[in-house]
Amino acid sequence: MADGSVLETITLEEAQRVIKAAAEKATQIGQPMDIAVVDAGGNLKAHARMDGANIGSITIAINKAYTSIAFQCPTRDLQEATRPNGPIYGLSEAHGGRLAVFPGGIPLVRDGKIMGAIGVSTGSIEQDQEVAEAGAAAY
């Protein structure tokens, strides 16, 4: 076995706490959601599909979290720049179509370091963002 340590990242317990807070917010607003948390490397750490959430939103939630890690910012911050005539138009096609450049993905930051990210999908983009913010606040 190699000596060394693994990159510090979000723990399963923390990821579950983030998902629980997001799910509570989704219940409060009456919109079931797909909620994903990825680690610092963009790999899925935990996921929950609330009863009634869209099956098609599973991948979108995971991709929002991945995009947030890949670009170290909330996915909503990429919206304007990736629209036609934007400076990085076409970015959403990069990474084999895995990038999601609309609201609902937020980095999870501890002591100034991104440790993971949350991605939320199924509702409107405003609802997705609101639920993701609730999850991120629990981190």
C-alpha cells in the first residue's frame, strides 16, 4: 500500500446532514427534489431522491454538484457567461455534456476550502437554488 493521505473531503455524515437539511427545505416548499452531494474530487458521496422527485433529475442533480466543484463556484454564476454571445458559450457541452450551468449547485466550503458540493434538481431553478442553499447552510 502507498504511504500518504487522501485529500481531505466531506464525510458521509456531513453529506447526509446536508441532504437532510435540503430535504427539509424541499418539504417545506412542497417540492420533492433529487439531492446529490459530491466530494472534493467531484465523485458522488450521497444522493437522495425524495418521493415524487423526477427520475430524470437524478443525473442533473449530480451534474450540478460536479459542475460546482469543477468550476469552484455556484452553478448559477455560470448562467450568463454560457448563454449565446457569452464569453464561454458552449461550456455546457464540455466534459461530455456533464456540466450543468444553471442554478442548484453550490460548493460546500470549510475554512476557506471547497470540501464538496451539493446539487439539487426537479423544481424550478429558483426552487432548486433555494433548496441547495438550505443544504449548503447545514454544512
